[in-house]
Amino acid sequence: MVQTAQKDESLKGLDYLKELPQPRPHNHETRMFPDGFLWGSATSAHQVEGGNTKNDWYAWEKSPGHILDGTVSGQADDHYDRYEQDFDLAASLFQNAHRLSIEWSRIEPAEGQWDFNEVLHYRRVLQSLKSRGMKTMVTIWHFTLPKWFADKGGWESSASVGLFDRYAAFLASEFGDLVDFWITINEPMIYLGQSYSVGGWPPGKRSALHTCWVFRRLAKAHKAAYRSLHRVLGGRGQPIMVGIAQNVITFEPYRRESLTDTLFVWFADRLINRQFFIWTKGTHDFIGINYYFHYRVKYLPTKFFQFFYEVHTENRTVSDLGWEINPQGIFEAIMNMARYKKPIFITEHGVANGDDSKRPRLIVAALLEVYHAIRAGVDVRGYFHWSLIDNFEWEKGFAGRFGLVAIDYVTQKRTPRRSAYVYADICEANGILHGLLKFTGHGVRW
């Protein structure tokens, strides 16, 4: 009788389990992206071309202590002469788009003097991409200023907006037939912080007043360039898409029960992520998102605010530069920017990881989040990985290796990393193959 009672009790338990909600079927299908989705990578001129000697960064690099590893950009990746080789690599990895910048100091080496040999060079660069069937996204200004412009006061000068507007209009007239998407300004808030708050980039100032002053100038410069691009290209009947690349930071309160931490999160998001769009409303055809940073905001009574909690003290996964790796945050960044109801491109996303142990997982995990955002109804149209090749990482020098393709700076040999082939599989399939989920710890129901 005891055995029968135990058996009956066991059966009742099994019957109870049958009433519980059953797990969803495990999905082995490829996570497909929309038709026409752009899969690319990105570079910027000063970081990869080499030989850029007429801008403010060249002078800055030569001063002791400005570059953390003591290097200078010098020849960099010699991309100026090897762009065909680099674009062959990108095409072989099934990329269908590329983002690059045009170096202002090459095009206009002295005020009002256009170098048409350099114009011809960049036309060849863009034609090279087009001949490989790749869409082009061109950044007009990616941090470096011509020396003559910097000597006039840079963005502090009252003439700066007009000079930038003239440059943007010139690029539109010379390259408009070869450009699919225009980015007027790359990461305005990062530039403001590094150049006018921290002082780690030229002109090396630490002034709240100058930060606010230049902030307004950059907003005016974008609006002026936006209108000029539309005027020049619209007159030709060419389709045109203009935006910026904004470094969108995800914030969370370090102490979720703290009202002060929560208020600081709102303030930080408003100032860092959204204020530029507020001041430039109506002059964006798309939103470009650069995503690298996730900060935990904690109010400190001894300080006004602190934007991030030291990630090393919590043993979080970080890049070679000490930046927290948080691929899930890209979903939050996209949903935040979806408020503007514009097409969205991930214009930069990547990790400094020389041995390539973390990059494959980052790519797959982040693109799953992009896929989720698309499934949530957001109009995401492309992803550009930073970077196609290793590059000179501004004040960090050559210490941070961001490339899908490794560069030997002695021989200039190019070697695709494992992550390049992981990303290539995604590009070729226009989706995330089920087998790639192993990089994110397969077994979890996605």
C-alpha cells in the first residue's frame, strides 16, 4: 500500500507539470534581416590614411605626453595608397557598404584653396567602392581640422560655421554623384568632451563656457551643411540622405532605489544623447548611432556628478582599452533614438581586442539585439562595424586594435581575424545563422 501511494503521488506530480506553460520551441532558423540591409565597416581618414600633416592632430601628436603610447599617426595603415587592397578585402568578406571620411586638410590645405589632385584621389576612392557594388557613406568632418582653420580659432571662431558650410557644399558638388549617405559631423559630444572639457584632444581646453559655445556652433554648422547639401544635390534631382553619427551612451542608475541616481540618468541621457538633436530638429534624414559605452551613474555627495562607476572594481568584461563590453545595450540605444521616427543606421560599433577573443561574441550578441529592435518595429537599415582595419586610435595611439583585419605596422601586411569571417557569414546570409549562436553561449533560448 505504501508503494502504491508513492506511485500515485508521483503520477500526480507529473500531471501537474504537464499543466505548466511549456517552453517555446527552440528556433534553428537564421535570424533574417530586411532585404537591402547594409552590412559594412567604417574608417576615418586620419586614423588609417597616413601622411596627414596639415591638420591640427598632426601638430598635437608631436607634443610629448599627448599620445598615451608615445606613437604618432605617421604612415598609419597606408590606406591612402592601399585602399584598393582594403576594399578588395571588404568585398571578399561580403560587405556591401563602407563608411569613410574625407580629410578636410587635403581638400582645402589653405583657406579658400582647393586641391583638385586630392579631389581626384577621393573620387577614385569612391569609384573603387562603387565598382565593387558597395554603398558609400561619407563623413564630412571626423575630428581633424585643417591647421589654418584651427589657427583662426577652430570652432570658437565666428567664421567657423560659414567655412564649414562652404566646405560641405564643395564636397557635395564634387562627390555628390558617388555618395549615398552623408554624415556632417561625427560624434559632436565626444569631441566637445575631449577637446573642451577633459582637454585631451586639440585644442586642449577645460572650460564649461567654451564647451557650451562650441556646442552651439557645431549645431549651427550641421544645420547649415544639411541645407547646403540638399540645395546642391536637390537641384540635380539626386536622392540625398543626411545625418550625423552620434555616440549614444546607455546609462542606468547604480542604485535603482535612489531618486538622485535616477534623476542623473535622465539628465545625462538628455544632455549627451539628445540635446544635439533638440537643437537641430528638422535637419536629419536618418539617425546614425555609434555605440561603445554603458555607464552606471552614481550620485556622490562630494562631487556634482560622476557619469560612470569604475568597471574594473566589479570584474566586468572590458576591452583592451578598459571600456566595458555590453552588447545588450545597443538595443537600448536604438530604442532611445527611435523616438525621432527616422531610419537608423549603426554607423559604428566595435571593440579594441588585439587577440580577437571577444570580438566574435560581441558581433553576434550585438547583432541579435539589432535584430530584436527591428522585430520591435524600429526602421534599422544598416550596421557598420568599427573598424575594417586596425587604426590610430587618437590619444590612445596604436594600442587599441579595433580591426576586423589586423595590420602589421612594420610590413603593412593585412590579415583578416577570425571575427572577420564570423561577420562575413552574417553579411553573406543577410542574417545570423543558428550555428553562430555558439559565440553567445548557445543553449539559452533567444
